[in-house]
Amino acid sequence: MGKWTPTDYDPDDFANRRHIGPSPAEMAAMLKVVGAETLDELIGQTVPASIRQAEALDWPALSEAALLQRMREVAARNRVMTSLIGQGYYGTVTPPAIQRNILENPAWYTAYTPYQPEIAQGRLEALLNFQTMVADLTGLPVANASLLDEATAAAEAMAMAQRVAKSKAPAFFVSENLHPQTIAVIETRAAPLGIEVVRGTECDPSAVFGAIFQYPGTFGEVRDYTAEIAALHAAGAVAIMATDLLALCVLKEPGAMGADIAVGSAQRFGVPMGYGGPHAGFMACRDEMKRAMPGRIVGVSIDAKGNRAYRLSLQTREQHIRREKATSNVCTAQALLAVMASFYAVFHGPVGLRAIAQRVHLNAATLAEALRAAGAEVQPEAFFDTITVRVGVGQAGILAAARHRGINLRQVGRDRVGISVDETTDAGVIARVLDAFGITDPARPAATPAIPEALIRESDYLTHPVFHMNRAESEMMRYMRRLSDRDLALDRAMIPLGSCTMKLNAAAEMMPITWPEFGALHPFAPEDQAAGYHEVFADLTEKLCAITGYDAFSLQPNSGAQGEYAGLLTIAAYHKSRGEDRDICLIPVSAHGTNPASAQMAGMKVVVVKSAPNGDIDLEDFAAHAAKAGDRLSAVMITYPSTHGVFEDTLREVCRITHDHGGQVYIDGANMNALVGLVRPGEIGGDVSHLNLHKTFAIPHGGGGPGMGPIGVKAHLAPFLPADPRTGSGAVSAAPWGSASILLISWAYILMMGGAGLTQATRVAILNANYVASRLAGAYPVLFMGNRGRVAHECILDTRPFQEHGVTVDDIAKRLIDNGFHAPTMSWPVAGTLMVEPTESETKAEIDRLVTAFLAIRDEITEIAEGRIGAEASPLRHAPHTVEDLVADWDRAYSREQGCFPPGAFRVDKYWPPVGRVDNAYGDRNLVCTCPPGRGLCRGGRVMRPAPPMFRRGFPAAGGRAESFETGLAAP
């Protein structure tokens, strides 16, 4: 062949050349450090042979080009219609600037939950904007940073109402005017908690601890609930309103009616329907209820220099801290979608939102007037965007005629048709709707609203300067860029968070979610219009069954915690079907943090099982608790590998003991990244597992959500999987297939990796973790190792010995920011430790950079231990260092070089945190969780100068001009 030398390099091998970080040569070098001859040998030392699966995953891999071609073919099988079904889902226009700079931008979608506030100031500000938007529009002072969807937000509100109500009545009133899927999820949540749900049109305040009303109603009705709310308050009950943010731009707000809690979805603020999600649910409440509110709350605090800084507030409410005492298991929220909705509000401002809302309403009024003029019976008299038309026996014909014209209408009962107008509705759509009713005369635009004068909104909203920026796209683009630059996401550096699996979210996997063939489908559209989606669901389910060893899957749970909850409900329903009253759930201390909260929500009594000194489940303690529970044993919840980062040899015995006592085994899939291709949980004793698709299967974390937690079950549990929310209780999410659009990401990942690629990814994840443990073992104690001295896909570094020198785990975490890294998981599952998970996607060079940073920090600890510098004077205590530190007068006991450019940090592309160490206690003592007025104009998260007087009471009247919140440019 002469100079021609064949190569075995395959540039289209996505798994080994794009997703898996280390090259073959790098793996060989890492294996030498670890002390294994081959990768097979390492896996043999790590994963017990007794649980290894016999059959390999064998489907072939697709290249990126082939994957995108397959996606195009599948997308073409979906039929994009104009869906005027409403029921909580609406057509919307995503401004291209938001689609390109937020939704399609890895700086936003690859970020982690902002538990480390110093490196999350950008997304914290965007979420604070979201909270301000929700609080303003609902007329309630406190809002959280998003929930999973409207239905689960309503269910959370019910549970919250029971906690705070003065009334001790056992029942909860649900208006028949609520969206059906919301009623279904509320009934699911209420049953295990022993809450009686009373459905109807009239509420007896003395008989309930709370009530929920839909405003506007599911069939369009708009009315004032002030009297009903006053009656509830007189009886000591809590009033909840499920509402619509766009409608509130023109309608009297819930707070003005006296509502205690408002919930809903921000979907129509620029977030595509996506056949069900993901969408940001929201909740707002009265100030005195804020400590009972579920989910995350972004608050305003200060950093070490007194500059303004944002952080997550009141974190002691979170389920991983309160465990079985928690009242909610919310873990994943919908941060990315909340950010999109907040930018939609910034993009349009209050005047733009009002204009959109008025246009939507007048289009609905135009439609109503044209139908009435033709003799149709249209209800209600007062509405915002939704009307119902009584059509009698002609219902099926009209629905079919509308579909023939490319329009989906809502079937209401047997004799009515529902029509919900949205932002995308224009004269052409109205003409097609009327044509379906046999009306060919052009509609005359309505001139007057169909909203009673008393229900037209009078109060101002979105008065904060951030919603009054100059809306030139150049300015919007720069604002988004500035916020993203304040954050540290996977597009900048490794995020070595244990249990969280911050792996590559490949561009090819992400691209299809923004295609209209996937994004523009209504979740309640006829299934024959979503043939492409259902092909995805079927193949994804088949492959997940092959991976896990289970027989059936439900794709409905739209977070990992929802998956845990759904799995436990499935177990409970199975026991009930057999006439067994089982309510005890055994949970080892090594289990995932949300497990106890989920069990409590499912109506089970949590019994904690000890761990042995090596991190394994204490078999003797477990057997004793199982025997004591006897025929009341419902389930055991195991995380495998455990959160201690090891494969336990005792798993099969734990499963045997559980089954011997009639219980079911729930294997938490949080750590599935160590199992795929090696171990099938359904073959080693598991009866049900949830999978965190936003971990193992490549859906990005999005700064705190979206997530997906489908559950797999053995055949005997399949009949008890979550029900369709359109058909009654038993549903756990608002949409039948949860956040359907992001299932495309996991499907794409599985197709491009292929069976062998998925298995290799697991093997390399274990190699990378053992490489980190081996390189750091002399400097940091590795807390738990397997019986053969190996860790699984993560390792726990024990930093507690350094406390005697005054060095805390916080000091190490903040110092890692100076090195350009997000800290590993802090103080969980063991207080005072760091849990490191490098994942398979990180290259040897990036892992070595992390190791270099850890070793440099260890040297700084040694300097303190040897008395060469005090802990308070050390760079550890002053971390993280900002640009302000760099340029300020320097009087510290260490050099600028050591403080600002420690080993591991990039010099040219160094990440500079925008704030210093954030004062958490100050933020909780002085809780501010909306954009703070009158405290100065904010640039980069710090107070710049006193605010002009015009900002102290809101934005100036029309005609005034002021500096914009972010830029200092003139804003109209």
C-alpha cells in the first residue's frame, strides 16, 4: 500500500469519540494509576459477579447524521395542527432571541441547581425575575422558583393548605371548574394522605380546610371569588386559585380577591406545548405562609463585602434535609423553563404582555360574537380566551370538520365544543373555525371586551426596571449573555457532583426538541396526530426494559422524585388489590435523600435501617426491622450502588428478606449510570425502579430542571402504573406522557450510543471515579470503598479531619471555584464530606485539572496545620476571589497569584465569580424573594449606587425616561 496506512479510527463512532471522554491511550494510563491491567479486570473487582447480567445490550449505534435523519422521519409522522383545545395548554410564540440564547444555549441548559450561589448569579437573577413576575401578576407577595406543572402545583398547594389552615376539617374542596387533569392529580395526592376530596360547584366552608377554584375556569368562566374566599377565611380555611398568567394581565388578580395561594403554569409565556412539557408550574402565597411553601425560593442576600448577592433561601425546608419529616419531595423543578418564561416577560414588558392578552381576548370575543350572530348558543357571558358552544348531536361533525381544516377543538361532554384562543390565533384561524360551524360570513372584529368592568385589572404589575429595559434585540441578547457569563455550567468546566451525573448533553440530542413537529403538539390532541411521538415512546420503553430487566414502563413522572412517588403508589395499589394493609417502608440511611419524603407522601411509615461501618446496609438490623414489620411491610427503598458510592454484596439477600415478608423492592435509579449494560435491577430482585433521565440518559439539568423519572416495573405491578390524567385519579402529572418533548433527548442518546456504547460508558464512568479516588487517596481519606477496595461511579472524600485546623467543607468548596470548578456534592450523604462523580464524559486532562486543584487545596490545608498561616487568614477562608479582590489594595497573608490563580485554574479563560462568599444566614434573616425595589440599580449582582427616586415606588409614568436596571441605557 506504500504510504497509505489504514486507520481504525471511526469519526462517526459517537459513543467512543464524542460522548466518552478518555481516549483509549488515556484509559490505559489511568488503569495503570488505578492498578488494574484492563478495564474488564477493574469492572470485575468493582461489580459483584453475583449481580452481573448475562446478556449484552446489542442494538447497533447510529451516527449523528443518521440519528438526525431518523428524527426527521419520525417528526414527519406527527401532524402539526392548530390546537384550540386549551385546558391549560396554548399555542405561544417563542421569541427567536430566547430560543437561540436560552433554550438552545448550553450555558443555560447544562447548568446545575444553584446550590453554590457564587457561581450561579446569572440564573438566580433570571429566577428572581420569574418569582417577581409571578408575584406581581398573582398579586401575592411571595413566589417560588417553579414547580413541575400546574396539576402538581395544585396538589402541592392542597398539602400546604392542610399544614397552615386553622380549620381542622378533614376535607378539601375542588371546584368542578378545574381542569380535569388537575383534579386527577389532586385526587391521587389526597388519597394516601387521608384527605377527602369534595368535588362540586358549591363549597361548604365549615366542612373543609381549603378549597381550589380555576380562574378563568376550564370552560372559560370568569367571575369574582371574593365572597367565597371571605367565607373560607371566616371558617379558618385556605383559598387557592389555579390561574393563568396571561389572563392576569387584564383580569383582577387573585390577591385582590383575598386568595391565600395561587398556582398555575407559565407555559404560554413562550414555552412550546411539546406534547405535554416540560413547562414551569408556579406557586405564590401570602407572606406568612412562605416557610410552608414547597420548592425552591430564590432570595436576596449579601456577600462577604456587603454586595448584593442572590441565593436559594430557607433551604432547611428541603426534603433531603428533612427526609421523612418533609411535607414535599420536590427535588427537580423546571428552572430552564422558568428562565424562558421570565425572559418572555422581560422581552415584552408589562405593556407588551397586556397587548398580547388584549389581542387574545378580543379574538375570543370576535369568535363568540360571530357564533352568536349565526344563532349558536355560546357560554359563558364573561370569559378571557375560552368559550363553549352547545352543538347538540352535531358535536362529532363539527369536531371532524374543524380537524379537516387543520384545527383541533375540545370535546366537552356529549353536546358542546370548547374553543380556546391563544397568542398564535389570527383572522385566518378564526375564519377556519367559523367555517367548521358552517359560517362563511367574515367575522367583524369585536370592539368591546367580554369581561365585566369589576373584573378588569386596576393594579400595576412588572413595575421593576428589569421589565422596562430597552427591548432592542441587541440589548436583550447582551442581557442574556451577561447573565450566562456569571454562571459556571458544563460548557465551561467539569461539574463533579456525586449522585447528579453531570455528563455530556450532546448537541445532536438537543436539536429535535425545538422542531415544530415535536414542539407544537397539544398533549390532548388526537393520538393519530402524534404517531411519531408514540413511535418514540414505544421504542424508548422497549430499550429501557432491555436495560433494566423490567417488563413495563410508565413515562408519565416528570421528575425523579415524582418517579419515586409513582413507584410507591404502584406498590401500594398492588397490595391493596390483594386485600393487604401494608404501610411500613424500610429505608437504609444510605438511600437517596428524597426517598423518605416520597414514602411519607405515599402514606407509608418510614423505618430507618442502619448502615454497617463499610457503608453496606446492616443486614442484621434490616432483617430485624423486616421481621418486626411482618405483614405490614410494604416496601424497602434501596439506592444501588448506594449513595456511599459502593456496590454492596448484600443486595440479593436484602431482596430475599423483603420478598419473604411479602414486601416489594424499590431500587432507586439515581445511580443507574453505574449499572447500564452491567446490571439489570429487575433481574436481581427489584420490583420497581425509577430512572433519572436527566442523569444517566443525558437530559440536561437546566439549572435545576427539567427532569424526567419514568418508572419500570415487573409484570405483576404493571396494571397499577399511573393512570391517564384525562380519565380519572391515579395520575401523577398533568400530561399523559409527562414532559414528552425531552424524552426525545434520551431516545437520541440511546440510539447514538448503541448497546455496546452504553455499556462502555458505564465502564468508563467507574474507571474515572476510581482514577480520582486513587490519585487523591493519599491526600484525602476516601470514606467508603467496596470489599475489594474499589468505588463505583463516585467516591466520597472525607474532609472532617480538617475541621480541627479550622477548615470546613465550605472552605474547600468555595476554593474550588477559584480553580474554575463547581464543587462536588457537599455534606451528603455524610455531613462534612464531598461526593465526587466525574462521569464518563470527562477527559483525562479535565480530571487531572480537578485533581491538581484538590491537591493544591490540600497543600493550603497543610500550611494551616503546620502553623504557617491561620485559617482565618488563608485563601481558603477568603474564597472565592473576585476581580474586585484582584484589583483592590492587597493586605493579605498570601500573594495575589496564590489567591486568584491557584493551580488548576485557567489563566486566559479563567472563570471569575461575580460575588464573594454569600452570607446565607443574612439572606434567611432578611428574606427578599422578588426583585428588590429602592435598593440600588443592579449590575452583576451588586449594589452600584442609590436608586433614583422614580424607582422607589415603581417605574415612572408614561413619558418618563430612566436608566434600565441592567445596562444604564435609556429605557422608554
